[in-house]
Amino acid sequence: MRNILLVISGPSGVGKGTLARLLLAEDKGLVGSVSCTTRAPRAGEKDGREYFFITPQEFRDRIAANDFLEYDEHFGNLYGTPRSFVERRLKKASVLLEIDVVGGLNAKRLMPKSAVLVMVAPPSMEELGRRLAGRGSEGKEAFAERMRRVRYELDQAPLYDYTVVNDDLQRAKREIQEIIRKEKEKTI
Ligand code: ADP
Ligand code: 5GP
């Protein structure tokens, strides 16, 4: 069995974080990678758990030191995947990354033998809007910005290995667990 780099992408509010938490809780062979970001923590977020919250200067220093496997800018903030963590962990377990499509495609280019790309899609645009609004974590402007990016994210689905519709949470989770099982059995 091989270890995989499972990349979960999809528009903001589709349920990536919720699915990732369930997958990590139920599979001891899967570890989550914690990204670095320059955005401010939301209520309830803890440094080192959802993200490492760092300053733009620290982020730039770490780019210069080649510390990120990939990084990208979203909504005016920088987000990056720590390279050493991912490379070290992959020797012993599968690693889950919850990142956007640009980051996902970069990860696949850099680690083609390990990366498995899963796009999480909403059952409908109306439902996506409801979930994002329901989460209540963004102001009006940030909410509108995230909704504008939805089309772009979903249009990249054909470049991904799998698309999973997050209609029913438990069903979507099981579908991803089945993908993990199948992919780990592949010999590449
Ligand atoms: P993301 O990480 O993709 O931005 P979240 O995991 O924060 O999205 O989910 C956004 C909101 O949608 C949360 O309030 C979450 O509880 C809810 N949600 C997630 N999956 C489902 C689902 N299958 N059905 C209904 N609500 C869901
Ligand atoms: P949020 O601010 O809602 O937590 O995340 C905004 C976007 O940044 C989401 O699309 C999320 O997937 C993406 N993101 C989070 N971490 C990373 C990362 O390490 N790299 C890249 N490229 N995108 C990330």
C-alpha cells in the first residue's frame, strides 16, 4: 500500500473543512497538514490548528527560504503548504491538504506520484450560498468575493481526479473514504 497526498478542494462554504475533520477523525492513517496564512484568525480558530497565522514579512521570508511546497494568494492574503511537514509525514502516513485548485494542481505537478485530487462540489449554487452565509464567518464583502470565485473553482473540476458532490455529509465522506482505499492500493 502506498501513502497518498489527498488534496481536497472546492469553493468556500462547500464543506471541505467539515469533511476533512470527519476523514481525519476516522482514519488514523491520514494526517492533516496545517497551512500558513497571513489572514486574521476567525472566531474559534486556533494558531497551529486551522492554520499557522503568520505576518506577511514572515511569509515572504519563508518563501525565500523555499519553505513552501506551494503557496498562493486568496482574497488579498497569502496561504502556503509547509514543505518539510508534508515530505516528512508522507514517509509514514497519507497526508490531507485542504487547499484551492491552483494549489492542488501545483501539488500534483510537484508530487505526481502521490497527489490525488478531489473536488468537492455543492448540490446547487443556492445551497452553497446558504452554507456560506450560515457559517457566518465573513462580512458582506468577503462573502461576495468568495461567491465570485465559486465558478472558477468548479470549472477546474475536469482537471481533478475525482469530483464528489457534498449533498449528504455522511454519504460524501464515505465516497471519499472509498477513493482513498482504492488509491492506496494502486501501484504507481
Ligand atoms: P469550507 O471548508 O468548504 O469553506 P465548511 O466545512 O466550513 O466549508 O462548511 C460550510 C458550512 O456548511 C458549515 O456551516 C457546515 O456545517 C455546513 N455543511 C457542510 N457540509 C454540509 C452538508 N453536506 N449539508 C449541510 N450543511 C453542510
Ligand atoms: P479560508 O480563508 O476560507 O480559510 O481559505 C481561503 C482559500 O485558501 C480556500 O480556497 C482554501 O482552500 C485556500 N487555502 C488554504 N490553505 C492553502 C494553502 O496552503 N495553499 C493554497 N494554495 N491554498 C490554500
